[in-house]
Amino acid sequence: MKNQGFTLLELLVAIAIFATAGVAAMKATSEHVRAISMLEEQTYAGYVAENQLNAVFLEKSWPLKNQQKTVELANRSWLWRQEIRKTADANFSAVVVKVSLADEPERVIFQLQTYIGKPDA
């Protein structure tokens, strides 16, 4: 009479294969969640930068000045920094807005640049 079933070695190999597959699936899932979190962060930072550039377009003062401010969006505090750079034409300035989380000001998440002309008097 022949014994039926698996040997201990066969069971250990099967468990090792399933464990490896499980670890790979968990790693892929955690990387996916991290990527979604980063994308969400960049999206909100983009909203903050676009809002600030729109505010600059509405300003009537000249010359533009460097500024920075903390704003609230999506239950988070964001720090935007506006840098004004001179151009060859005195009637135009380059405006660069850099956005980071308020608690990590050195890590720029999003940067947006445009050129603005001197408003008509």
C-alpha cells in the first residue's frame, strides 16, 4: 500500500513560494499607495501655485515683490514662496512660485513660472 499525500519538503517549498508571492504583492501595494499619496500632494501643491499666480495677475502694483505665505488647503498647511526675477525688458518680470508643505519648507513639491508685464497705468 502506497502512502498518499505530500512530504514535509514539498510542503515547505510550497509555503516558501506562497510567502514570496505574498511579500511581492504587499510591496507592490505599498508602493502604489505611496505613489497615490505623492500624486495627491503634487496636485494640491499645483492648486496652491496656480492660485498664487492668478492673484499676481490681478495685482496692479509694480514692481512685483518676493513674498511667502502659509495657506490652508485640503486640511494641510502649504507654504508658497514667490520669487520675482528681472528680465532683459524692464516692463516684464519672471514670477516663480514654489510650494512646499509648511512643516517641510525645504522640500519643494511643485514649482510654477510665468512672465508678467507691467500693468497699464
